[in-house]
Amino acid sequence: GLSYDADFLVIAGGAGGARPVGGGGGGGGAGGYRNSFNNETSGGGGSSESAASLTVGTAYTVTVGGGGAAGSGDGSGNSGTDGVASSIAGSDITDITTVGGGGSGRVNSAGNDGGSGGGGGHNDNDGGAGTANQGFAGGRGQVSMNGGGGGGGAGAVGANTPATTTGGAGGAGLASSITGSAVTRGGGGGGASNTTAGAGGSGGGGAATANGTATAGTTNTGGGGGGAYSGGTAAAGGSGVVVLRVPTIRYTGTTTGSPTVSTSGDDTIMLFNSSGSYTA
């Protein structure tokens, strides 16, 4: 049947930060980031992808993943929870799926692998690995530094704990102009220490805290949540987002999930902040 190309940006939910007992928790990894628009890069240093080919009359399901929960401070503390996958799926395409951000590590715990990896917890624990063409690894939490590593971002690795009593910063996100103006998304969450908390990565990554409340990943950016030190409260990751950009002459207007619809040049853009569908 007749088909036309659609550019896409698919970002999974970011992971939550860790709240350990007796040390600094890592920052949550950003959600996986895949992009086909205008030769902009995908996450993890990946190239821009080919546009999706949509068949007229076919319904495509859009899933927007939620952010992962923050770790609580029970017992020896808890690691952050992984973010949830986002995707565009249809009967005639290979599903465009992104991996949720990797949960951050508590004391004596590595960060989880994910779209971008979670930051490692205090006591010489590595950050989690990112997924190829989606995001970067989390940073290492080092015993002599008393802090957690930063969560990986779509555009950069999370920082290792850089100095005594300082947590690692979250990795930077990536900017995309698929909606008509540049927006940065996919930042990693900051790792915590007992004095100077790691900053969140640009693009929605949440800052860590020493003894207060960390900052959550920004909603609909896939940003990772900030970690906490023993006395603080860690934060959840931000939900993901899916953007579809099609030629206005082909746009059908048949959607569910109430995407925000706008135009730029000769194209119509659907911004899905929650799950829905588009019929081509």
C-alpha cells in the first residue's frame, strides 16, 4: 500500500536515584534515546537513524515509559528502580524501542545497565553500561571519595566521584529540533555524597542531595533522578516522550492519547507525553 516517511524521537523513562545507608547513592540513568530527525545523533554517540515508513491506513501504537522509583532507606538502603521502555510499534515496521534508564547503585552495589547506565554506589562500585546507540554508561562510586557516581546521559557518560565528599555529576543529554525548536532531553541524575552533591545532567537530569531531598528527573525528558546520602531522600526518574513528525499533506489527524500537535515548515509534529496511537 501507499506509504510515507515519518521522523521520530523515542525516549524511555529515566531511572530513580539510590538512597543508601552509610554512604552516597548513585544517580539514575537516563532513558534510551533514538532519533531519526535531520541527521541529529541518537544516544550513546549513535548516528541518526532512518525515518520510519508508515503505511496508509495502519495504526501505530505509541508507548511512553514511566520513570523509575527512587530507592528508599530501609535497612542498608535501596538502589533506584529502572525506567520503563518507550516505543513505536506497528504490524508492518520493526518496532522502534528504547530501553529504560538503569537504576542507580546503593552502597556496595553497582549501577544497573539500561538505556543509559545507573551510577555506582559508594565503596568502589561501577556504573551500569548504556545500550548501544541509545545512551552512555554511569559513573563509578569510589570508596575514598565517599560518594556515588553520576547516572549516564544520552550525550555523555556519568561522572565518577571526582573528589573527597563530592558526588559524580549526571551525564549530559542531547538536543533535538524535531518539534521545531531545540530541546535538550535525556540527562543523567547526579550522584550523592555527604557534602557536595552531584549536579544533574542537562536535559532533565535531577541533582543529588547530601541530607535533603534530591531532584527528580524532569517529566517527559527521560531524565534520571538524583541520588541521596544516608540522611537524604532520593528522587524518581522522569517519564519518557515520543515524537512523530510527518508531512502535513499526509497527516490524517487520527490519534489517541491526546498528543500535542503543531506544525513546522511542511511538517506536522505529534508530541506524545503519554501513550496513544496514530493511524497513518
